[in-house]
Amino acid sequence: MSLFSELKKDLKNIVKNAGYDEETIALETSNRKDLGEYQLNDAMQLVRKYHTNPREIATNIVKELEKDERFTNINIAGPGFINFTLSDDYKKQIVNEVNKDIFSNIDKREKKTIILDYGGANVAKALHVGHLRSANLGEALKRLGKLIGYNVIGDAHLGDYGRPLGLVVLEIKKMYPNLAYFDENYTGDYQEIELPISNKDLERIYPLASTKSKEDEEYLEEAREVTRKIQSHERGYYDLWKKVVEISKKDIKNVYNSLNVDFDLWYGESDAMEYFPELEKIYREKNILVESNGAEIVEVSEETDKAEIPPLLFIKSNGTISYETTDLATLLQRRKEYDPDEVWYVVDGRQELHFEQVFRATRKAELVRPDTKLEFIGFGTMNGQDGKPFKTRDGGVMTLKSLIDLIHNETRKKITNESISEDEKEKISETVAIAALKYADFLPFRATDYVFEPEKFADLEGKTGPYLLYSTIRMKSLLNKASGLKYEKVHKFKGKTEGELALTILNLPNIIEKAIDTKSMNEITEYLYNITSLYNKFYSENKVLTEEDTELKESWLVLTKVVYNINTLLLNTLGIEVPEKM
């Protein structure tokens, strides 16, 4: 149990000792620091239950509060708002407890298994800026979930099964018709064939093939037939498809690695297809499928719908499987292999309708347990100065690689330390670039669109990733310089800033709780900025290493260590690495 949870538990007992039963404690940080650091609003909530003047209730609670030395400056404001301040001794105790074990101040939750679907990259296509928020947010949620005790399994869920791959294979056939993959008489090992195609070629091939399919009906029909052959595991076509997936997946992994994104599972849509026969059987036995213009659909609309919810397309009129169906097969797969308590989908907010269809079709066929929670976690777009999705200068879709290079060029300008070699500067600026990119991405609430400004987000001042890294490195440098000194506990405080830092440390579990409940990292980014700015204020007010008072110096070093550990923990949770120097 965190220190803050223990505090709330003790306050609950205090209220009970005053003669009142309360399920939850209405404790809030006070906006009136002149009245106190915290406000206890239980008196206002208990009025209806006890039919008593709230000020009378507040007076009785205050009498009990005064018995506890942790609470000072206790007063009643207005009709019954109780204000109080935590004593310096208790604030020192907070820092000392967290210094012993930072995880002692993080509340653990009931164990549950969560499948986190947050990749969504399409094979044979370049990762673009639209994939950034999914990767960042999903990875952070995975790390945060594990921090509080969940068994979180991150799945890349690659798009590797539909017509786009049929188009790619068809275009390769047009380019290299003599490849053994297309030779019906070939009996050798396809693995021995050297495919004259790189990932860069694949990224060029798909747009070309896609354009052709829109302009040439015959070409489109050929692509459909190739897709069918792949999905039927027809020799040659299926083997070429596997090779294309292999080439593309390697590059996708490299890009995700550069973002410090690491999936537990690298499943694609195709991996769920072994479950399709069982899936189809379930829907047919339950008489859920409805014929519609040669296709088969699942009706998912409900009488209470305020807007029309179209049916889910289960099997297309040409007999191929829709991508909605691959999502259903994937859920069946996840039930069979992991039986999760929850499945979270971190995807573009514009996909909400699709997932509503999938969730309803899932419930209709009982593909998962009735108590399995299916959650859509939508996010907004990263926009340019024009308010539209961020693009290249010529208006094209910007790849993730190009975006990383763009912010890297900005952060490289900021690394001016002459004692660092050019090679080191390059590596450091790469790390700082990812920090700038991620922190900017997490700063707004996840569902909010935001404007991406490379120069602003690469700045060493303000609410930026580089500012946090620079400040955290300075904390580490101070601790390194003090490596020969003994510092184990806080003995005393000199000014108000130390106490404010202690309160901020105490508030950590609330921040983590809000982040996991809202599925957004903006609470953490704001907290990191606040605690770092507060520490920098403390640092400017005090000469830590040259302080002659031994107990005070020891206290300051312990405080520095705790803030440093919190920063590194939360930055790591966001997928941000802290370099040795800047």
C-alpha cells in the first residue's frame, strides 16, 4: 500500500472515531495554500446521512485530527471544509520511506491478464506518423500496467493478410515473372530462392500496385485471385507472401526498436486464421450470419442506438475474409491461448465505429468470457501548423523514419558540450530526439489532436523531453560527485521547497492511478515537469555539495536521490531513456 493510501486509510479511521462511517475519504489538494495543503470534505458528504449541520460534523472530525501529530494548521472554512497541513516530521518520513523503496509508494492492483493491441503496422508498407501515437501510448500503457501488477501482453498485430499483400505479390509477379514462385513445375525449396526485393522496394511496390488496381479493373481482379491463392496456402504464392512478410517485419522491428517499443507478441492477422474454421462454425451454429448481396454479414445494430451501426462484413461476396473477421478470429485466438481478463485496443480515434462492430459481433457469438472487458482506447492526430495531419513538405505522408530524422536534426543542434566527441553527440542526440518526440506526444490528453512543432519540442527549456533529460542528468551528476559521502536519511529541511517536494513525492500513486484509469500519459508528463521544475528551484536555492551542515547536506542528497529515482522510473515508463550526459 502506498503512503498516500495509508494516509487516506488513517483519515478514514479518524472520521470513524469522530462517530461517522464513511466509505471513501473526500481528500483533495487545497487550492488555498494559506488555509492548508489539503482539504477534507467529508463533513459536506455526511450531512445527508446524519442530518446534522456540516460544521458540527467538521468540528468533531477536527477534534480527532488534532490528536495526530502529523496534521498541523487544522482549520474549518466555509460551511464545513476542513483544511490541514502535514507536519515537517511527517514529510521527512515520506522521503525516507520512498528512499528505502520507491515501489513502496506505488499501489498494486488485483492481478489480471491484459492483451494490449497497439501496433497495427501493415506489412510491405512504410510505418508513417499515424503509427507513432499507437506505438508510444501502447508501450507506455504496457509498462505502466506491469508497474502496478498487471500481466500485460503487448501484441503488434500486424496487417499481413488482406488484399494489400495480394497486390504486392501480384506486382512482384509482373516485375519478375520468371521467379520460381510462379513456376507450377518448380519442386525445390522456396527458401533457397534469393528474392531481388528489399524493404525499400516493397514500400515503393504497394503504392504502385494500389494505383493500378484503382485504374485497371482487370488488374484488380488479378489481385483478388492472388489474394485468394495466398489465403488458400497455394504453393509458390503462399511462400512468396511469407518471404515478403519476413523482409518487411525485420524493418518494422527496427523502427519500433528506435522508439523503444518492444512487443511481447509479433502476431499478424494471418496467425489467427487457423481459428477461422472454428470461428465460422460458431457463427453458423448460432445462426448469426445473414446473406446480403452474395456476402455474409453479422447484424450488430441495437434498438437503443442513437446513430446507425452498420452490419459487420463477415465473408465478402468473392469468398474472401474481411479484416473485421480477422479481428474476430484474433479474439478467439486470444481467448484460446491466453484467456485474458481484458483486451485493450490502442488505435486512431476514427476507428471507433469499426471496433464497436467487432465488440458487438464478439458478444453476440460469445467468443470471449462474458466478464472479459473489451476496451477501445482512441487517440487524436498529430498535426502540422495547418491543423491537418502532419505531412512532408511536398504534402505526402511522412514516414516514421523521416519524422525521427526531423526531430533528430533539431536535437543535434542542442548538444553543444565540447567535451563530448562527435560520435557521442550523435548517439546522445538520437536518444534526446526520441525523448522529445515521446514527451510531446504524451503531453496532451490522448484523444486530443495536437500540433507538432520540432523546434519547440527539441528545446532544453519548458515542457519538453530534453528539459527533463537535462535536469535528470544533472541530478545524477550531483549524486555521482557525492559518491564518497554517506547519506541515508533526511534529518531536516531548510526551506519550503523541500516540503513541497515531499508532498509531490507523496502524490505519485495518484498520478499513476489517473494515468492507468484514463489510459493517457498526460498526468505523468505534467507530474514530471512539476517535480523537475520544483527540484530545479530547490537546486538553485541551495548549494548541496558545499553545505557545511552535515545533516542538512545528507538530507538534500537523499531528496535528490528520491526525485532522480522517480524521474527515471516514470521516464522509463514512457519509453524514454536517460543518457549519461548531454
